Amino acid sequence: MNTIMLVCAAGMSTSLLVTKMQKTAEEKGIKVDIFAKSASEIEFTLKERNVDVILLGPQVKYLKKQLETKLADKNIFIEAINMQHYGMMNGEKVLEDALQLIKSK
């Protein structure tokens, strides 16, 4: 099962997006673990769980290069969520984007 972690400043705004992504995954029969965390919880979470993709909310996309450097040895894709998809809370599109990253592994 693939695991997708969404990250935002407090983990709140991405929680709604996670719910929409999970609903889409259920409807399409896709087995995936999706959850949200705040930026301050990233490192602790990665010690506790294996993650395939980290999707950054627009407010924390500045962390991308820093995380890529820190996590270079972990084979985790790190990408900013498309701002339009995030703003519209389009769980289907965000899930599709995450699954495309996983497929490209």
C-alpha cells in the first residue's frame, strides 16, 4: 500500500483535502494511506512511518528544497500541491498527481 503525507503549516487545511482524497480512493478502489501533518511534525512522522510521497501545501512549499536535501537517501517524492487543486480542494486531482509520482519511481 502506498502512503501519502500532506503537509501544511498546522495540518488543518490539508485535513479536508485528505478526506476528499480518501473518498476518491475508496470510490475508485485504490488502496492508499493518506494523512496530514503540520510542517513541524515531518521529521518525527518519518521516523515512525514509511511514506512514498510528501505533498506540500502552498503555504509551506518553500520547504521543498530543504526536505529534498534532508531526505535524499529515503527515496521519498516531495512535491508542492498544485495551487488551483488545493484552492478548490480537488481531492481527485491531488490524488492523481500523487499516484503519478509513485508510478514514476
